[in-house]
Amino acid sequence: MNLKISMFKVIRKLFRSFSKYEYKFIDKITYSTHLKERKKIILPKELLLENIESKLKKKSLNPKNLSIVICFHYRKKRIRYLKKICENIKTFKFKKKITILTNEINPHKVKLLNKIIIKIFKDSKIIIIKNIPEPNLLPWYCFNEIRKQKTDKTISHFLYLEDDILINEKNINYWIYLRNHIKKYKLIPGFLRYEKKNDLLFSADHQEKVILKNTPKFYISQKRSGLLNTKLPYHAACLMDRELLNEYVKNNSISIDYGFHHKILRNIYPVKELANIIIGYVNVPTGFHNRFLLPFININEIPSYCLVEHLDARFLRLKKSKFSRIQVKHLLI
């Protein structure tokens, strides 16, 4: 196995100038290393992924207090998405705290936004960020707000959301359930973002199908279910417990500059998206593309509890887009 990995590394150097081929060898190196290293990670026998809907309803999996910070770059037509996700969050049966960060807007727009949101959450907080040098930096201000909230010891979990991501209570409980089993290995539960058309779900962030046999993964239940580590884990949200937030705050690598010096991040994630995905690319265990693990059941099915909806569905509307072209049920092969 060591000889095979060394061979792939030599070939990668030879093809370094041809980035398309280099990435293929990076994938081969990662997967070969994973085969060698994964035996060090022992998943508990009681970890269940199939038929756990009733388990995820248990109050013991609810966060004690969830702080939700929503990034909303003001556009009137997008208020409908913001309203919908806030109405959905209101249904959560556990304690939550809502903060909305938006760019500098005139008093009329502030009044309109307050009128809509306060109707849903009377104790919500809207923060106006003034003099932003670049609009795409607004998510980084959101994480600055999350950092500040760390001092509130009553908050157990922290959630960053883009203004059109619909996440439900079952998603949150699944994350806590799986996180309890994998956090000692520095791994993080993942979500899959989808767009919907005529009741069909399409993967919003994958341009190609995921070939299971070539993907870092762990099998459970006689290879019928397991956890896989995809190369494209983006889901326009970031859920952290206090342990992950401490890591986010204390790690000096977590900054806008990190993406400039990390080749894969630089080529995949713009500055805006980098803010919420970066936690998955620091302290990555050997043999993984990133730290996120996505469940699969029934051999190649992605369970509903880890799916989050992209309400805007703009990739489906764009005829030339390479995204949202693969149905979720056909993503894993």
C-alpha cells in the first residue's frame, strides 16, 4: 500500500502542470491512503443509519439552545425565502435564538425587514453591517457574530445559514446524533443541498455522480449502509457544537487568506462560500478529502434526514448550469 501511494505521488508531480490530471491523482492518493488509515477509526456497533426516524425525534437529541445566524444580503425578492425559513425555524420545539445580518440599507428597508421578521420572532435581532468593502464578505461578518456569541454559555450549538436554505428539526437532531459517534475522530456530519422541481430532488452541488467504490467511506450493516466522504460537501450552512466553535475560533488558519493558499479551496470555493465550509478543511484526518461524512442507506440511497433544500433553485433555472442536473436518488453509484 505504501508503494502504491508513493507511486501515485510521483505521477502526480509529473502531471502537476495539467491540473485536470493532477486532481485525479490527488483523488487516488487520498483513497489509497484512506484504505490504509480507516482501520484506525472504529465506528460503534450501535450506530444506526437506516430506519431511525423515530430515534431522531427524541428530545435527548435536541440542542439545549441553538443560536442561528442568517446571512441576508438585502434584495426585496429574496425576503420570501428569508420569511419561509424563519417560519420553519419557529416550529423547532427546542430553544433557539435568531440573529439576521444584512448589508447597509436605508431606513425604509430596515422598517420593512423588521416588520416581517418581528411578526415571526419577537425577540429576533437584526444587525446592519455598514461600510462592507465587498458584498461577498458579509458571511465573514456573520461568523464574527457567532464568535461573539461563544461567551453565552447557555448556547449549546451554533448554526450559520444562507438566506434560502431550509433546514428542519430532523436535520439538526441527525447532526447531533452522528456527531456524538464521530467527533473523537475530528469528523463532522454533512448535509446534501438539493433543489426541487415537480417533486424531483436534484443535487445542487455535484456535477458528476459519486462512484462509491472510489470514495473514502465506512460500511455499516453488511455494506447496505455507511458514511462517505465526498469531494464536494458544500451545503450553504454550517452547524457547530461548542467544541467545533472553539476550534474555529482558535485556529489561526481559518481566515480569508487560507483559501488563497489552499489549492483545492481556491479552485472550488469563492470568498463568500469559504466562510462556512472552511471548518471542513482544517485538521483533516489522513485519508479524507475533508472532514464531512454523509450517510447512505439501502446500498446507494441518501436518507432524507441529511437533505437540506435550496429554496431559490437557481441552478435548475439556469439552462447552461452544470449543477442540479443529477437527481439525488441517482447520485451514488
